[in-house]
Amino acid sequence: MMKVMKVFIVFLVFYVNEIYCTEGKYCVINNYRVYDENSYVDTENPCERRYCSLGNDPFVRIMVCGSQGAPECRDPKQEGNRFPKCCTEKPWCTDKQLEKMRQKDAADKEKEVRQQLLNSR
């Protein structure tokens, strides 16, 4: 019995030190984990949850509903990070608003990729 306890304790120490403690802070962006010390994830309120920082540039995907830069409306199809199932006080987006947001997202992504390519040279 004592031997089993020792093995369990060794496993527990390994898990805490090597797996749990080295997990690090991360944000999920487009289903990828981005590890960054400046990331903030609020797990208690999923509607106010992700503040990401990529390098030195702040990068926000999901934010507090009333914060600066927050979308003006909700996507009725609940796609992407436009406050899925959150911010019920905001109106549903019209097709025109959705198209505008999608174009802005595409332009932001293109700018981000260009910046990463320039920095990698």
C-alpha cells in the first residue's frame, strides 16, 4: 500500500510541475492556441473572456460587450467571435452589417499576416 502511495505521489508531483505549471497563458485564435504572457482569459464569465496579445501588439477577439471596438450587433448565425450567445442587449446584425464586419475581419487578418511576414525576414 505504501509503495502505491509513493508512485501516486511521484506521478502527482510530475503532473503539477511538468504539465500543469508549464501550460502557460494562451488565447485561442481561429482554433489555435497562441501562448503569450500578456494574454488574459476570464473563465468565470465566458461572455467577457479573451484579451490576447501577439508580440507587442494587442489583439482582441472577444471583449466586454460595451468596450471600445466591440461589434455593434450580434451575428444571428452565431458565427465566429462576434459575441456568440452573449451580449443579448445588442441587436441582431443586418446582412449589410455582417458583410462589413467580415470585410473588416479579412482586412485585419491580411494586415496581420503581412506584418508577420515582414517580421520574419
